[in-house]
Amino acid sequence: MRFYLSGGMEYAAGEGRDWRSVLQAWLEQELHASVFNPNVESDRLFATRHPGVDFRSLKTGDPARYRAIAAELVDTDCREIAERSDVVICFWDSSAMRGAGTKGELTMARYFHKPVFMVTTMPEADIPGWVLGCVTRCFRDFEELERFLK
């Protein structure tokens, strides 16, 4: 089983590293699953293809280069969801709501018939209908999700 960890990065504290690293460790240890963690994969891409680049500063400093690198990230993530991952786990919060990547990832998962398990404390009435249309099942917290997955 391979899990894709979807959620806010651009507008998230620490780019969402904390929840992803904790959940990745749990999935690997408890379920012996493989995990696609976009934080880890982005770090790898920048280390190998764009060493020393301050990606976020390119958005205003060199928009064309920013878009080109963003396109690489989008291609990597879409390919992962379409071709390799079995399940998408989404942490939906205000940072995911503000950005666009999570919405795109959930749409890809829906299109390729991959289950989407969403963890959120937000009322469903506050979540966009498009997003809810991509979700297979919602959970109030990660503990509830973990009980379900076990």
C-alpha cells in the first residue's frame, strides 16, 4: 500500500512538515506501507536540480523561473497520484483552503479512482463542495484515521 500525504504547504507553518513526518512514521511502522511525502520529495528535487535556490523568493524575484520549478513540482505530484499511490490522505486546514495544490491533488485522486481520506476539524459546511466531492471519508483527527486504517 502506498499513501500520498496531501495538505497545505505554501501557506502552512513549516510547509506542513510536522504532521507529515509523524504520520509517515506511523504508516511505515504500523502498516509497513510506503509513503510519498511531498516535503521530502521537494527537498530532494531542490537538492538535485536546484541547489541553493530560494524557491519562495523567486515568486516575486524571477516569476518565470518560479513557474518553471512549480511546474516540475506539479508534474511530480500528479504523476505520483496517477501512477503510484493507492490512497491519498489529506489534512484539510486553513492553509490547504488558501492554496491550490491540495485541491488539485484531490481532484487527481478522484479522477484516477483513488480513495481520499480527509482529516479536518473544520465543519463540512465550510469546506468547498468540489473538495468534498473528492473525499471518500472524513475523520476528526489523526487518531481516528489511524484506528480506521488499522
